[in-house]
Amino acid sequence: MAAVVGTAMMMSGAVTVLAAGGGAAARPEASATPATEPTLQTIDLTPVAGSSVTGRSASATGARTVAPRTTGRFSMVGVTWSDPHRKLDGVVEIRTRRAADGAWTGWQRLESDGASPAEPGSGDAEAARGSTDPLWVGESDGVQARIADAGRTRPLPAGLRMDLVNPGEPGTPAPRTTPAAYALPAPAGRARADVAVPPRPAPTVFSRTRWGANEKIVQGAPEYSTDVQVVFVHHTAGTNNYSCAQSPAIIRSIQAYHVKSNHWDDIGYNFLVDKCGTLFEGRAGGVSRPVLGAHTLGFNARSSAIAVLGNYSGTSVPARVKRVIAQVAAYKIGAYGNTPTGRVAMTSSGSDRYAKGSTAMLNRVSGHRDTGKTECPGNTLYAQLGSIRSLAGAAPSGLAVTKVNGATKVGTTYYTRGTIRPFWQVSTATSMLNRFDVLVDDVVTASAPRADRQRLLTLSSGRHTLRVRAVGLNGKTSITSVAVLVDRTLPEFTSGPSVSLRTGSVNGIVPVRVRWAVTDAGGLGGLALTAPAPVKLATTTTTWAGSVKPEAETSYGLRATDRAGNASSVAVQRTASVTAETAGERTGTWSTVTGTAYLGGQALRSTAAESSLSWTFTGRSAALAVSRTAVSGRVQVFVDDAPAGIIDLRSPETLHRRAVWTRAWPDSAQHTVRIVVEGTAGRPGVIADGLVYLR
């Protein structure tokens, strides 16, 4: 068994000292800085006298074991060594003692990916150490380790040690400047000069400030690559048995491990996501920028990396995590005009799979194992990368205009007076969208943030094609279009309303007819009679028949609305008057008949041929009021001494107070209506009850 030497390392002033040998750990010394800062404890694992030159134990098990140790509190453990290019040939397993109940866990393997992934020439590579992936174990106060290296011939690497990290609690971080996001390209196609394009939205992240990044330990300013051509997917290879409330502490521990154990400038990953789908900002430098990380040996340049907290060698990531990975891929790769479903040739800076200077053809969303001899990101997550690429590379789907306020849809065309508010929907998740562009006749007229689903527009007169373009984070677009006709011309009443008398009962009422003609170039949308009674009419209607009270001035109004909402109204006033038969000028033989059936209680009757009755009036329409019976005869009608027809007054049923003949003129003028009794054989009698006219 190798001896264990206690060492101490300071992180922001907090110091933990481990006693040499098997004794208990000493209490932390007092410090001027808060005890909530992360702390690092190290245990030397280098071979000592009594072990073989290869570092292999002489025991039959073939494993070197570090006895159980009592330590200061820690939550993450890993193993590091001096040479960052050296691969650890042995398999390291650890078990820890839970601080809460003193119980020891089972043995857990520390995953090792080989040489340090720090990019040659970067700040990360200057003093880098080789390392395993760190393992989150939860709050612990004891540790035991073993290195199974039986059958190997190479010595264990120099400087081999076990690193124990206590994440502490987040303090107040030092101020840091976040570089501005890159300028956005203008919308595709022509655009009006006054169109403001919303900023390209970055994924919603749990910022470094929120998860408690220790900015004091960051070693240098961020370094940048030229662009992002590939997003590499990793897993942290730790436990899946963490609560999502622990995620910030896990990430603080990873940062401490990467900086204090690996000697990198900052946490190596650009992004991290936990099993609940919370996305965390990783390395400092700006989410929108091509920050050079330390994550994928030989391929850190021109790439970005997202690590899923946990081990996914046999467990799938949930759908929400897939969506987050896809969103990050769409955002980072789409920023440079590339699709996440494509492939790209990348030049290696040197890895255990691709020699320095060699070319690797990679999916733009790749797993860590695509460039190195590693299990990362685990078999199951690696198998999910195809569906993640599809999510990241899909164009927006389900785009459709649902309604257009301020317009009326007829068939497939929206009619408006000019100001409209189109609404649309899309089935793609908002997080996968960049923005919406609204185009009128292929000119970008407005842009909307990805969460908006409407825009207010004012269009010029005429026919237009309105298009809504959904722009994905990956740069792919979908378009839906509708036809819009802007009509500011009012409907035109080319005639009317003209009012005339019609046949029917004059028993306390006067039957009238209204006529009109109306037209609109864009088509009528509605038509209504507004007076003397409100009546909704079909747009093809040109007449209306009704009744009004006599001797009362009556309004006759119409309102026409076109499909765009323009409206015109017209109205006239007319008075219907009744002149008694006794007011007419008579010739021949007439006798008076009385009774309640007659207007005014009486009427004139004649059986003598050539007897006449005439009325002179000023108006624009006239009608004869008579009684009709089974034995009534015929009369000849003259208007202004001109023959106007012969009217047969016979009826199978007796009808009193009836208008039986009408005449109308375009304008009001003086007219004379005269009736002459025909003396019809077998039924010579006629009964006249007066004249009705409009003025």
C-alpha cells in the first residue's frame, strides 16, 4: 500500500490541512476571507518504497489501495498528475464517507479521457495537469482510493494525487465585463430603412453570477476563436443521483477542479445543463462569442461545448435536456450561417484519435468520442445525438396566419382600409426561434421578437402579398403568406333610394317600395336599410317593400359597407298622403256609399259608362284606392290626359281600402290622374275610395 501524504492548497484564503498518516483532519485555520469560498484538499498517491518500479502493488489483487481517510468536508473528488500529455494507465476507483450519516459508499470509477484537452498555446495549456473527470459525491468527510493497474508495464505518472473539492457557498463575485454580442446580419431580402431588427436572442442561462462562479480564481482574460463550426456534447461522468438544487454547487466544484486541479484558466466547458434542463453559463467571455474552451482534445478552436451533469453511459437524457442541447447547437452554429445537421472538415491540433494537422470530417453536433478515445458522452447520450441534430437543424414548423385584425377575410383575401394587425402561430418551441419578419410585397416591413405573434402595419392602397417569415436560431426559415387588398374608396350609390307606392292594403297604412343601386370595386361586405326600419339585407338586394303611416314625413335610409369596412349612407324623406274621392272632380253619375269599410266612412260608386273622377296633386308617385268585389267592373286610367291602362276591379273576395294601380315619376311635379268607368257588361259598377300620393 502506498503511503498517503497530507497536503493543503489555498483557494481564496480558505485552507484545509490533512494530517499525515491515519489521524483525523485538523480543523480549518481562521481566515480573513469568508469560509464559504471553495477549498481544495490533496492526497499524494505517488509510489513509495516497497512498491514495484511499475507502480504495481505486490498484492495478489493487482490494485494499490489508499486506506480510508478522515478528511475535511468535500463534495467532489478527482485524480490529477503532473504531465498533461500522459495517459493514466490504471483504473482509479474511490469510495467516500457521507458526512450526514457516516456511511461509506460503494466503489466508483473515475473516468479518464487521456491527455489534457487544453488547447496547445492557450492559457489553459501553460501549467496544465493531467486528470480524470471529477466525480460529484455529495457532502463527505472521508475517502478511500484504489488504483487497479495489474498487468501494466508503465509506471504510474509522476505527481499523482487525489483532489478533494468543497464547493463552498457563492460569495459576491468580482466585477467582470461581458463582451458585447456580435452584430446581427440584416434580414434577408429588401428591407425598409426604419425596420428595427430585434437582437438575436441567446438561450436563457443560469449566469455565472447566479451559480456562484469564483471570478477571483480565473487566471486570465478569455481567449477567442474565429467562429464556431462544431458543438461538442459531453457528460461530466459523475453521478446522476443529485438533486437539481445541487447543480450550482456541482458546477462550482467543477470550476474549482478545472482551475486548481487541472491548472486551467477557468471552467473548461462553454455551457452545462443539468438533468432538469437548466442551462448554465460555463466559461466566461460571453455566451454569444466564440470563447476558446478546454473540453475536446485537438478541437477546442472553432468549437463550443456543452456538458450534461451526470453519467449517460446507460441512461438517456430527458427530452427537456435534448431540447436545451439542440437550442445551444442551433444558437452557436446558426450564428455563422451553418446548419446543425451538416458536416464540416476540422483540422486537429493533436488528439489520441487525430494527429496534429490531420483532418476530421465531423458532424456539426458531435460527441466527445468523435475526436478522442473516450466513453464521453456515454453510449446512450451518444445514440441520442441524431435526434438532437434533427431538433437543432429543423426549420420552424406549423407557421400560419390565424387572423388579421382590421380586415375582413373573403375567400382567401383579406380586405382592409389600410391599418391591420396580423396574428400568426408556429408549433416550433419559442426557444428555438430567432425572430419573425413581416414582409409586404417581398419588402421587410417589420420584425418581431420571437415571443411575439402579431404586428401592427399600415399598408398603401392596392393589392398586396403579406408574408410572415419565421427565422430559427439555426438560420433556417419558414414563410406563410396571405393576400391583402387595401381599399379606401367608399361604396357608391349610383341610384336611390327612390321611393314609390305599391299595390296593397291602405287600411291605416301606405304600402311603399324602395329601390336603389350600389357598387364597390372591391366588393360589398354588407348592406342595410336604416330607416324607416332597421333591416339587414343581402348585398345583392336592390329593392325593399314595406308600409308606412300616412300623413307623416318618413325617412328612407340605406348604409352600404364594402369588404374593407368603408361605408356610405344615403337617405331621403317622403310623406304619403291620402286624398278622398270626394275631393276629385266628377263627371257623369256617381252616388255616395257609406260604411266603416271605406276610407273616411264613405266612397263613390258609379255604374254609368263614361262617368269620370280625377285628382290633381303635386308629387312623385300615385296609387288608386278602391273597393273590389266579385261584380266590380273595369276602369280606364289616364295620367295627364294620356292613357295609362285599364284596371279590372273584380275579385273573388271582397277587398276594401286597396291600392290597385300605381305610377311613379323621377321628380316631384304636378300631375292629374283620371279614371273613366267602362260600364262593363254584367258588372258595370265600380267603387272609388280616393287617391294616395307621395310628396
